[in-house]
Amino acid sequence: MPRPRTIDDDAVLDAAARLIGRVGPAKLTLAHVAAESGLAPATLLQRFGSKRGLLLAVARRPARFAPVFEAARAGEPTRLGALVAALVALTRPVRTPETLANSIAFLQLDLADPEFRAETLTFFAGLREQVEALLREAAAEGELAGADPAALASTLITTYNGALITWAVLHEGTLEDWMRRRLEAVLAPYAARRLRGL
């Protein structure tokens, strides 16, 4: 009878994701992940087959958008406020420009390797779905005027990703404040009434 897993794959992938942020995918080793997760490198090889297999598993893990957007809906009085809060919350793992640089290095894999690219497309589709849903709710509740939710969702996602890069280059204040101001600037012309921060 096989021994039960004392450390599940989610915990291993969490450890790998943290390390990618700290050292980047190129410098990441199975030994690093083993030390971070409390497993032996041989166990990681058995579960994931290789470093590439482990990185693909990180990329394939379903994005955890739903809890972030649900918490924002519960914590904000307006749909547009919830949208900004959710997108700002998604930046929290990025604490330094170096962390973002390491995440961008992972994106290089996504752009160069078809298997990784497929997972990135799934990620972006999920993010767009969440953003567009909140924009449609905002329009239905009279918070949003003169905007096509689908087009505005695309603009907001572009703004989100551009704000990550510009903050890393300029590094003015916190990423959360930087991101909030850029998102609010995009939404402000469409806000049907004065909202907190808009």
C-alpha cells in the first residue's frame, strides 16, 4: 500500500510559485523547491518528472480569481469599487521590482513555449471573464455609463499589466497605490456617480 502524501501538490506548487518570485524560473532548482516544501528532490521528480514538469504544473494550476473577486464584492459597497479592489489585491504577491522581473521571466516561457502559452491564454481568459462580469453588474446597477463592458474589460486588463511594468521601472510608492490610481483613472470617465476614490 502506498504511503499517504503528507505534503500535497498544492503545497508544493505554492512553494514553487514563491521561489519563482524570489529567484526566477531559470535559477529555480528542484533542490530549492524540495527545501521550501519539505520534500526530497527525488519525490519531486516522481511527482512532476522534471523541473519543466514542475513549472508546467505551476502554470496549469487553476487561477484563484474567484475568492479574490468574491472578497472584493463583499468588502466594497459598489461594483466598480469591488473591481478596483480585486485587481489591486491580485498585485499583493509582487512586493519588489525584482519579484516582478522574476514573474516576467516566467512569462518568457509562456511566450516561447506552446504548452506554457496555452495556460497563459487560459489565465487571461479567466481574468477577463471576472473583470467583465463586474463591469456588467456595475452597468446593471447604474454605476457605469457610456461604456461597452467587453471593451472596457480589455482596456482595464491592459492598464493592469502596463501599470505593473511602469511601477517596476519608476518604483514610486507602493504597487497597490500605483495600481489603484491607474485603474481609477480609466474608470472615472464612465462612473455614473461619484464613487469612493473615483
